[in-house]
Amino acid sequence: MAGVLVVEDCPDTRRLIERALGSEFALRPCEGLAEARAALAEATPDLVILDIGLPDGDGMALCSELRSDDATRSVPVIFLSSRNAVDTKVTAFGLGADDFVDKPFNGAELRARVAARLRRRADKDNAVRVLGPLRIDRGRFKAHRVEDGVEHDLDLTAHELRLLVALAETPGRVLSRAELARVLVGDCVITERTIDTHLCNLRRKLGPLRDWIETVRGVGYRMVESGRGGEV
């Protein structure tokens, strides 16, 4: 059963949410940001329902925190609020919200929206990219090199995996250092040297597949499945 973190200070609204979702999802109700942060430290939910006006702060701040943390970056966030002006919704989506439901809400609609977001996340999480002996499991945040039928965990950092995914999704296409820097959202300082260092470490961990990442001098990097690699 999918776990849903509900951050809502109004008891009546929490009861309505429980009535709409309680039979299908495992709900973890929280009255404010402090309680929600404590719950997140204990376990990562499958989805978050989040009010904006809370006793100890603004729900927008929590949404921003969720998107800046590797552990919760992909967790769907649905705002549930009576602050439904267009500019408020634009701000919420800009922070990474997946959906926005106005109060008062219809229970059946909320249930359908939650189910839809969870399905989309499951589809994304289950996506496994396979390039010959290289397997990238984005849902598990893992990458493996298969040799003689045995999977070898590449033990990549979060940044290394993101760079590998970006290159693997566009094989043959050169990605500039600026494009690769945008992949590393949340890193406080991104320089060309930072990208080069991460790619150097990634190549080392790829072992026999290290030459699949090709340096295009003065431009950036690309994935070449042929293993020609090196520098051009």
C-alpha cells in the first residue's frame, strides 16, 4: 500500500482526506512543517499532499526542500489549498509541485489525482535503460555492468548517476558542460572543472566500459556505445 504524507493543520480537512484516501493508501497525517520533517526523516513517502498555510510556516518551503533532496526529489507533491490564485499556482509548479487541488475539494477527484500521480511515478521508477552490458535503473538509483551474466554494481554517487543517465538517454549526441551542469540541480557550485571531475570518476567506475564516454574537445561529452571513446 502506497504511503502518503498529509501535511494539513485543519482536523476537519484531514478527516475528509482520510475518508477519500484511507481505504486505498497508508496515510501519515502531520499538522505542520516540523512534524512533516520529522516524518520524512523516518521514512520517504510515495506521495505528499501539502497545504500552503501552516501554523509553523509555508508549505512552499517544504516543497522546495523536497525537490533539493536526492531522497525525495522524485516524490510527487500535490498542493491542497484554498490559496488558489493563478500566481500562487504558478509559484507552486515552479518549485516542482506535480499537481494543485483547490479547497473545497471533491474526494473522488483527489483520490483519482493521487492514483494518477502514483502510476506515473511507478512508470518512471520502473524504467531501466539497457545499453549492451550497461544497465541503468533510475527507480533504484543504481547502475550495473553485466559481465558473464553477473551484475557488477558501479557504486555511483548521485551526481555520477545523473550524468550517466543524461548521456545514456542521448547516445551519440554531444552534451555541453553547461547542459550537464543543469543535470546536477542542487549542487551549490557547478563549474566546468566540477563536471570534468565527475566524468573522470564515472569513467573509472565504468571499468571496461570507460571508453563509452567520449570527450569532444572544447565542447563536452557524449556516449558512444561502440566503445570508440577517448577524445576527439
